[in-house]
Amino acid sequence: MRNGFYGTDEEWDRFNKPLLNIQPALCEFAKKKKTKLITNSHGGFERSIKWSSNNIERFIQVYSDSGPQLLFSFWICAYKDKDGFRFLKREHLKKAVKMSEIENEIQELLEKGYKVVESWGEEDLINVGKLRVIESKKD
């Protein structure tokens, strides 16, 4: 099991390989923007570029829709937690497409995504609900 994934090695490779093809471009972009690249968090097949600016958390993410057709999405998101609530804005630049479509446009998508998500201010974020406190179990 890798990072919470319960499938076979073949299934892991099938979903992860397309992301490996764009990883060098993501690494280069993250380094250029002085941000952080996260891979396969929470057992999912994804790559996220994350940063914070103007007290807002921001990210660009490419993720697998995990269906048998092997489709991927590219989206951007900004959020802020305030007074027990989450305020958020998001936008898909590509949704449920073949990785080749994202790969062929990766530089343009990254530049556009970064510019758009950076343009969002606190006034653009919408209240999406109350944050839930998760208490850890003590032995």
C-alpha cells in the first residue's frame, strides 16, 4: 500500500504514470514561484502546488478522476478559515479530460491558473460552511 492506496502495483502505476509525465514542469513552476509541490496526498493521485499570500491559502491541482477512463482535472482554489468558517473560491480550467490535453497545455495552464488564483481577494471568497473540529483519540 502506497500513501493510503489499497490497489495493486499495476493500478498504482496506471494512475500515477500520467502525473509523472508532467511532474518536471510542475517542479520547475513551483521552484520559479517559490511555492511547494505536494504529491499524492491522502492516497489520491494528484499533484498540488500550494502557497499562501495575503492571508489566503492558494493552490493549483492536477488530479485523477480515478475512473476506468483515466481522466484528469486541473483546478485552482483559494480559501481562508475565519471565525470557525471556511471561505473559498475555485475554478476548473480542465475537467475530466485525457492527460494529453493537460500535458500539451501545461505551461499555459500553470501561468493562467497562478495569475487567476492570485487575483482573488478575501472579498471573492464565499462562505462554504462551518469548520468541524476533529478530536484525536487518546489511548
